[in-house]
Amino acid sequence: MKILFTKNIDPSIISKELGEDISVDCVEVIKTNPIIVSPFDLKNYSLIFTSVNGVMSFFKNGFKPNEDFTAKNYNKIYCVGEKTKRELRKHGFGTFKVLKNAETLSRFIIGKCQYEQFLHFCGNLAINVLDKDLPLQNIKYKKVTVYNTQELNPIITEKYHAAVFFSPSGVRSFAKRNSLEGMKLFSIGETTSVELRNYTQDRIYTSEGNTLISVFELIRKEIRSRI
């Protein structure tokens, strides 16, 4: 079985997780670059992070949340995914709530956090779930773009049995100049699968968690089912 991963992953990790019998190529389909943003006062805001790049760019720009929950202007931090949570931990900050995707976070905020005001630190191509849903409920919400995502649109001439996708922007970048037909399609989480459905009617194998480990588990399960 020959698999295309649409991002660079350490070959030793792939070998450990999938074994030596699986042939894997990695091709970057997107590139991210931090944006310089002058830090401003975060007082009275709850903070949202939906990607690792959002967290990294936030701290690179010198923003400083107030995590002292006994303080009046304490910043609650909401995030999407365990990887984003771990990146916040690296910078010494915990999370008030971790949800698996933007849709789940949106529902949680609408149901339980209507009186907070939110700043979402994200990329220029962040999906518009939160800025579409929250203002309709009169919840104060603002996007702060702290990094740019560029779609690289590579042409893939090699033939693969399967392809693995990690973000909606990665799907768009690949699909602009390549067909999705004739391959098994693996996706990291439902948000990426929603984007894939814009380009194919074929079955999409979606990992339960938004982690690389979940994707490997899904691929291993499918490989075993073929034996």
C-alpha cells in the first residue's frame, strides 16, 4: 500500500506506527508564516485558539494573558484540539475548556458563555464557524489574524492508494490541481472531512480525535480490514 501524507512527518514515526511494509511519501501542501501584530491589552476578554500556529504566533508577538483566576480580569482560554492545548502548556498556560473542533466550541460558547467577549487568535484562512455563529447570538467576538496560510497547490504525478489530509486549507490546496478519485481518503477530524466532501462523493475515513495518533490508528484499522 502506498500512502501520501499532505504534510511532513518524521519518517521514524511513520515507520513505527505503520510498519515497514507501507510505502509513504510526504508532500507539504500549505505553508504558514507568522504576522507581526502589536500586542494590546487583553483585559476583559476570553481567548480562543484553534491551531498550534495561532498559539505560537500569539506568544511570538509578545501577548501576555492573565491566567490568575482570582484576578478580576482573568483571561479564560478556550482551545480546539489536544495539540493546541499542549502548545499552550509549553508556554506555561492552561486551558479553561478544550473542544474537538470549532463547531463543538461554537455550541459550547452559545450554550454556556453568552456573556463573555472573545478574541480568536488564528490564521487568515481560519474556517468561519465562530464568526458566523457567535454574532448571531449577540456574543461579542473578534478575529485577530496572527499568521498567514499559503496554499502551495503542488502537482502530484505519482499514483497512491491513499491520501491523508490534516486541514481544510490542505484539502483545497491539493484539490486545486489534483484529483481525489481512486484513492482512499483519510482525514484528521470532521472539519477536514467536511471540506473533502466538496470534492468527492467517495467514502472519507475520519479519525475520532484531532491527533496524528488517531489518524495512524484509523489507517492501521483499515489496513487490517484488507488482510
